[in-house]
Amino acid sequence: MPAPKVTTKGLKQDIRVISNLTSLFFIAIMAVFPLYITDSWYVLIIRNKTNFFYAVTAVFAALAIPFFISSRFQLKDYFVKDEPRRGVALHEWALLAFIGLTLLSSIFSAYQDTVWTGFYLPGAGGRYEGFWAFLCYIATFFFISRFYRPKSFHLFIAAGAAVIVSLYCVFQFAGWDFLSLFPFTVNDPRFIDAAGNQIYGPLSAYYRTTLGNTNVVAAYCSIAITLFTALFSNEDSKWGYLYLAASCLSFAMLIISNGDAGKVSVLAAMVLLIPYWLSNRKRLGRILITLSGWSAVYALYHGYLTVYKSRADIEALPVGDRAFLVAYSPQNLIPFVVLAAVLLAAGLLLIFIVKKWPEKRAQIAGTAFLGAAVLGGLLFVEIMGRRFADRPGNIVFEAREILHGNLDDSYGSGRGWVWKRGLSVIPDNPMLGTGPDTFYYALGEELQQEAVAQYNVTFDKAHNTFIQIAVCLGVPALLAFLTFLAGLFVPAVKRIFKRPLLAAFAAAAFAYLVQSFFEVDMPIDKPFLWAALGVMGGELWRDKAGA
């Protein structure tokens, strides 16, 4: 039977509908999702946010799939007129293999009560990263990669959401938790002592803003800081200052949450992009202005704590805040204020005074500087790590030891222990793992008892994305995932100088992946990564199609 005739009007209507639906989907993930919280506050935040993510993905699929399978819907003119036929790219084949292996891992898992909806332990809560979560991750990538058409308006909305999320975190830290989010259970012994007094106060609370646990906050910050910094560096309109505000306030939120993994990830992304920053005069100027803002935020943070410590009745504070202030050492603010002023002046000078810039030579110099920065960083870790040998838990000392091949169980607040034990159980189920979100069972009762004896906790996650995948989904799934990432990042490196949006989302995704090397994967922060990867995939195609 011949296909029905496609009218130009009908095709344009289909394209407009799909484009608008995908735009709403992107905004829901990047702007609404971080703000979403129910009236149960933090009590069920993982479950509630996961359900929101499922619902948004399912609604989009239900509305859009009829258009995808329509015989009149075509992609020939979706991004640019007469664009070439879009086949399945290498990274997409790898991702399809990954979700296929995840499905097989789920089907053949011995833990059928866990693998579909995710891990849940009565009394301890759950992570909810079962097969359905992975399916929604992959759907998010394909929806955005294939059909999303980026617009500045969408990104401004995401930046506005980041400003709101970050401001509330700052308000909480200052003692103005006007939604009364924390503590979230008045009779919970984790937060209230035997006398009915709060254990944690504004300074020490480990749930923040509408995101949840401080580890989740750090994961979000790794995306937000790098994304909005890179977007600001290329934005000429006055709305670009919204990106600057989002970057600086997200930086403040990262400092407040004290997430070391987030700090390392932002540093890694910023350093890796040095050739990109240096290749354009105005871009470099805006980066210097951003760094000036970060320095000012850092000075304000320490200025506030210095004043607070000098005036507070420490003994009257919750025990958590009391310990925080006793351990806090006031900082000399003058260097940070001076640095902020110098960076701001240099940035303004580059933007408004300097007229010529040797872009090619600056890019080459930036590449050389990047190599020097990496080498300098390694030397710093080697020299200073040796000096910090008498400070247990010091991150520089631990980094030095790891570079020397010494991974002690205590490193990274016990991450050394769980990484080594996680690696040790991979040979037990190398092909399909034990099933999605079954790390708790993969370790086994004996190792969990060892964890309780040593750290007074059990481990239901590997605190490392790649070990988590290898243990729960199998080594082939890990190889498929790594192939998927390589299929995106390798071609992206060649194109970031001419596609600023690709550079911004590649930096954001890279920063998230760095912090996920140390943190727990959950569906309440992972959608940000998959949305960023989706934009990368779309940008790579648009570059090829000439859009």
C-alpha cells in the first residue's frame, strides 16, 4: 500500500508539535525537576523525585510516540532544510547495547524484587535505580538528542531555576529555612537527641534546598556551575548575567554543601577547558569575571562564618553546629577580596579595552598551559601529599597514595573499602552482573557484616559509577557504556571551538562524570547528566548536518 502523501503544511505541524514537546521535556528536566519537592519534604524525596522523573518521561513518550510512528513524520527538514538522512551513530548503537544488556541482567537476576524498581531496605530507604530508571535515562538521551532544538530561552529558564535552588540553600545556611524543610522528622533519633534537642542546625544540616542530601547537591552543582559558566563565557546579551548569577550562586551552594567530589569535578572541567577559555578574548574576559565572582563568594562565606563564630553563644547551638564552629578556623579575607578585584579588572579590560587577540596562538598556548597545569597539579599532589602524611583523611595525601598504587580502606571516608570489595565480587557475575541496583546483595552478607563492624554502615552502592555498572550489570555493559561516552566525547573535543553549546554541555557532563567517580548514583540527579549528554548528541548531529 503506498504511503499517504505528505503535505508541507502537515509536516510543519508535526515538526512544530515534536519540537515544542521536546522543549517542554527539556525544561521539565533541567528547570522544574531540581525545584520539585512535595509536602513530605525530605522524608521521601528520593522516591518522590524519581516518580516525577518517571511521570515526565512517560507523558512525553505517550504524547510523542504517535508522531514518531506516523507515516507522514519525517526528519529530512527537522533541523535544517534538506539535512542528510540520520542513521544510528556509534554512540547510539553502544547505548542500545547497554540498555539491552541491562534488560538481560534484570531478567536473569536472582533479585527480582529489586531489579525493576530499584533497591529498597525497610528502615533505611531506597535508591530506586532499577531497570525502569535506566530505561528513562536512555529515553531522555534519545528524546533530547534526536528531537530537541536548543533555544536561549530554555537555558535562561534552567539558569533561573538554579538561582532559586541555590538562593534557598544560602537562606537555609543563614538560618532562614522558611519552608521548614530541615530537620524533617521531629521524633527521628538521627536528628533529635534524647532530650528533644536538635542535633543539626543551619550550619551542619546535611539535607539542603529542594535537592536533598548534600551529595546530591554536589552532583547538581557539578553540572550547574560548569554549564552556566561556559554559557556565560559566550553570551553577549544582558541575559548572560543570569548565567553568571547561576554559576556564582551554585558555587556558593557547593561550598555550603562541602562536597569534595563536586569541587574536584568543577576544577577538573575548568582546567581541561583552558585552551577553550584562552582561544577567545571576550570568552577569557568573562571567565575571569566568573572567577572573580567565585572569589567574592568564597570571601563572603568565610566572612560570615568568622563573624558568626565571634558572636554566637556556641554552647547554646545544636551539637552539629557547635562541632562545626569549633573546628572552623577563620580565614584571612584580604587575599580573596584582592583576587576578586584583580580578576574583575582583568576581565573587564579584556572585554572592553583590548581589541586584538591572537586566537590561534592563544589556543596553542592554552594547550601548552593545560599540559603544564596537569604536570603542576601532579607535582603539587606529590610534594604536598608527603607533607600532609600526618593528617588522616587529608584529600591531597590520599590522592598521592592512590597515585602510588596504595588504596587504603579508609581513603575517601571508606570509599577505598567499598571500591576494593566491589572490584573483588565482579568475577562472581562478570557477564550480566547481579542486576540493576543490587550492589547490596552483590557484596553478600559476610562483607556487609564487615562493613558494619568497621564503619557501622552497610553499602548499597559502590560510590563509583563504573564499579557499580560492572558489579550490577556486568563487564560487557560497562564496556558498552564506556564506548557510548567515547562516541560522544571524542568527536566533541574536535568541535568545541566552533560550537559553544556543545562545549558547555560537554563540560557539564564531564564534571558530573568526574564527581560520579566518588558518589552514589540515583535518579534524583542522574537525569541532569543524561539531558546534557542528549544535547551533546544533538549538537554533534547538527554540526554534521550544517545546522
